[in-house]
Amino acid sequence: MPHSIRSMLATLSEGVINNEQYLYEVKWDGYRITAYVQKTKVRLESWAD
């Protein structure tokens, strides 16, 4: 398992790119959680934005 990775952080912009190659999701303020899974082991890491 990797020791640690960081999630991608959202970037504020004026609008969205009108292109079918892009996907978007709403970014709500709060927590991001990364789950590491290896066979029967699970580790969760979280941090506030």
C-alpha cells in the first residue's frame, strides 16, 4: 500500500469549459477521505479542506 497520497483539490473558476471531453462534479466544502485497500486490510485517511 502507498504510504500516503493527496486527493486532487478543487480550483475556483468563473465558469465551466463547454467540451464533451470534460466531466464535472459539485465540490462541497468539508472532508475528503482516501481509502487504501489491500486484501483484508483497509486504512482511511481524511483531512479538512
